[in-house]
Amino acid sequence: MPLYLTESDINRLLTVPIAIDLLDEVFKAQAAGKAVNVPRSRIPLDKGSYNLMSSAWHEKGVVGQKSYAAAAGGIGFHVLLYGTRGEGLMAIIEANRMGQIRTGSASGLASKYMARPESSVVAVIGSGYQARTQLEAVVSALPIKTARVYSRSPEHREGFANAATTDLEIGVSAVDSVEAAVEGADVVIVVTSASEPVLLGDHVAKGVHINAAGANGWLRRELDTQAVSAANLIVTDDVDQAKIECADLMRAVEAGRLMWQQVRPLSDVVGGAISGRAFKDDVTLFESQGVALEDIAVGEWVYRQAVEQGIGTQVGS
């Protein structure tokens, strides 16, 4: 009988540092041909869409999917985890919190390989739900000492700065512009719901690493074409998915400022096929699309831990 795991169960079991290590392992497996990712598909609804994405991690003997209906009333995320050796459906996992952790952790992993190793200052553009684990993951991956956050709402950015200062034990300050946030930053996190670019080419300094994590639809952009063109290396967690969802890169390709052959999968960097940074002054960009490979990696670990610790509810028992 499958094990049902709730959001509360995930909070008990999964942390950002654990998720970063799991993603490191699964992207190495993908580089070695031992894991596969299938890009997200979307079925249009009257007011929203149904989304389905799947992945297999052959070494671990698991395959599965993440699905959710995004509509006006909200979003409910679930991961279904199957065994590949005759076990059938092993787990049904509520995946809102798990998705927040894995998305932030993917940016943390990219920062580990692509940012300058001495990076100490982070700029965060956006102060919503996903921004919290984005910053937490970068702090986990690099020797970060201070961060600055900007978002349109003074109340939200002040609240984010106060909470992050306490939770992460670094100095986090709220600022009143993108320019103030990015000045002198080693890593820039962009995680917004913007439809038009918020990070422009003029904001991009030499040597910076950028994590663009908020836009995964072809009508939503966070970076303008000049900012994309400033990058010496562009990486995404799935190139095929980026070709149909990443408007930042799609617009740059349409404008003739980028070729898809220049965009590399994160597995190439993590697996060692290419270096995440050739020179100190290089600008590096990670376009996070959020892929099922990440969900299955953390979902498999969460399931094993839950079985070991007696957490969760057996469905049908």
C-alpha cells in the first residue's frame, strides 16, 4: 500500500542542505545517463492549467511524476513515486513545501558550482514564498555574510529582511530599488511574479552569478535580453523545457542574441563536463525552470526516511 506524506511530514524530514546534496547526486546521475527528466506539459483550463512532469532515477529504482492544477482558487502539488522493480505506487506526497525547498536548493547547487567561491554578498529581487529558500540555499552553499532584498512592497521586503536575519544569522537589509540591491553583490537572486524584466543589462556587473527562478512561462520575463547577453555561461536545469517555457532565453534567441546551443544543462556543470566558471570576471546565469528530476530525487529520499522513521499514513489501511 502506498504511503501518504503530508506537508507537515515534509517539514519534519527535509531541509535545504539535505536537498542540495540530493540534487548534486541526481544531476551527476543524469550526466552519467542514470537518470532522465521529461519536460512539463500543460493542459489549458478555463482559468489556469493542469501541469504534469515526470522523471526516473534508475540507480534508485524509482520513477514518478509531479502534477498540479493551477487555477484561480489555488494550487495543489502532489508527487507520485513508483518503484521500477514491481513495487507499484510507493508514495503520494503533498509537494508544496517540498517544491519550495527543491527549487531553492537547485539555485544553491548552481551557485556552488558557478559563483565565485569567495562570494559573500547576495542581492534578492523578490520577497515572496519562494525567495526564502532561494536565499537559504545560497547561504548554505557559499560563505555569505550579508544580503539585501528589494521588492515592490516595503512591508513585504522589511518583513523578509527581519525574518531572514533571524533565521539565517546573517545581516539582511531591505532596500528601495533594484540598483541598491545589486550594487556590489556577488550573487543576484531574481524570484518574482513579474511579466516584464526587473533585472536589466545595466544592473549586471562583472563576476556576478545570477539565479533567475521566478519565471517559468513564455509570457513572463525577469531578465531583459541585454542581461541575458551579458552572461558568459548560461545554464538551466532542462534545456528542452527552457525552449518552451523560459521567456528570458526565448526572447534572446528570437532577437538573435543567443543560440540554444550556448545554453547548457546543469548536469553538464555538476557532472564535470564543463566548468561552471572559467574566469573571475565571468558573468554566469542559472535559469531555474523547476523540473521533475528534482522532485523525484527529494521525494525518493523523503519516502525512505519516512518508512525508516514510521512517518506517514498507509493509504487503504
